[in-house]
Amino acid sequence: MKLPTIPPLIPDGRGYGRQQRERSRDRDRLAEQPWRAWYHLPIWDHPVTGLRAIQLARRPICEKCKRARATVAHHKRPHGGVWELFIDPNNLESVCKRCHDGEVQRGERAGNYAARIELVAGVAIPTNVLHPQLARSAVPLTIVCGAPAAGKTEYVRQKAQRGDKVIDLDDIIADLAGSATRTAEAKRRHLCQALIERNRRLALLTSGAPAWFVVGAAAGWERRRWADGLGAQSVVLIDTPLRTCIARIRRDPLRAPIADELEEAAHGWFARYSASNIAREIRVDGIGGFV
């Protein structure tokens, strides 16, 4: 996307220095955050049909102070360059300039909002939740990776000893939803909370029985990041062909409500796959013996 050009300054007396500094800051922001150019697009900036105009017409009074006329359409969750969040009308609120420059921006500077947000399965996830800072496990840890329906969970069931800790995001979502049947609604409602719980459990691997961590991690750099960050004893990559993964998805009644989504995710896993040079990574044939 071509960034909007900023016209050159013409010295105009006392305010020239301040204006020059502001223009310089604008250029720096556009270079660092090119999505700022989106605010100049008609979908946002059109005086009648733009998102800003529609939001301010719908909520003309500041939603913070409840008194002043609103002049700013503010993104409640910073979009961070995610287009879907930028254009989502449910992510907007009307605020006056005083509230925006005060309470809202103070909250952003204080870290009340994630610096970046990514979309996962249609859910907005703060980056620090999706990719947490990792502490090395104090117990023997095995990371089990593979595509959707590759057989990761079944492999852990066969190999783990009684009392071992198992950290599996799908199991956490099922616990939160109160059902093992996978649905799009359960994932939408519980994914972020489940990721936070997953991270909490990973941080608590300080003592006790060996642990198993189930994660997709298609790319080699992902497996290395998890392995190095957590100090894993070994990484198991379940080597199941795509056609087998899809066949399992299609015949599993617990996966049936989101079979299309899981099939697409399986294709995506294989498209993103790359090898790693982790010395402790082993490949396991995932065809025989897994459900």
C-alpha cells in the first residue's frame, strides 16, 4: 500500500519549529507503522460512509466521560495492523479528544492494551499470550508436535506414565466448555482464556512428575523456540500424511462440528511445515495405532 505523502513545510514564523517536529514524527510513525495510512482510506475517512463518520453519528457523545461531544472513533482493542480488527465496527467507541488524549492514551502507555494482536481462528489474541515468555522446565519435558489429527494426543496417552503432567490446549478448551465435542463457538469463547491457562501451566513446571506438551508447531523455528525456551528433553514430530489427518477429521464425531475448519488448518500446517535442526527431535510414524 502506498503511504500518503506529507507536503513540504514552508517556514511561517514562530510555529515553524513545532510543525516541523510534528511532521517529522508523522513520517517516523508511517515508516514504523505503515498501517497508519489506513486512516486516510475512504473506508475510514469518508465524511459520510466512512467508519469514523458512522461511529460518531451512531454514538455522538463521549463514551468515557458521558458529557462531551465525541470527535474520535477509537479502537477499543488496538488493531496493530490487523485489518479485520481495524474495520470491525464492534471494536470502535466514540470518545472526545480530551478523554482520548488522557485516559485512553495513558492506558495504552501503561500497557493496559497489547502492543500487538493477532487473529487465530477468528479470535483476537494478544501476542504476549500467543507467544509467551518461556521459563525452562525443571522437570523432564517432551514436546509433541504435528498437524491437526496427526495423533499427538493419542501418542501422549500411550507414552505418558500415570501421574505425568499433560498440557494440551484442546483439552483445556474442552474443560472450559464443559464438553469434549469441538465447536466453533467453544473455541471463539474460550481460546484466549485457554491459552492463558496453557501458559500458566507451562510456567508451573518447577517440580514433580515429567510433563508432556502438545502443540502444532509446523515450522522448524517454532519447534526450536518451544524446545529451547522450555528446555525440553526431546521433541517428537508425529509424521502423519495429510490425507490420513483429513480422513481422521472426517470420521471423528467429536470433530464433526468444525471438520471444515480443521481440514483447512491441516492444509495450513503442511503448507507452513519446515524442517528443524534440533538434535533431540525425533520423527514418529503416525499412521499405525492412532485414532
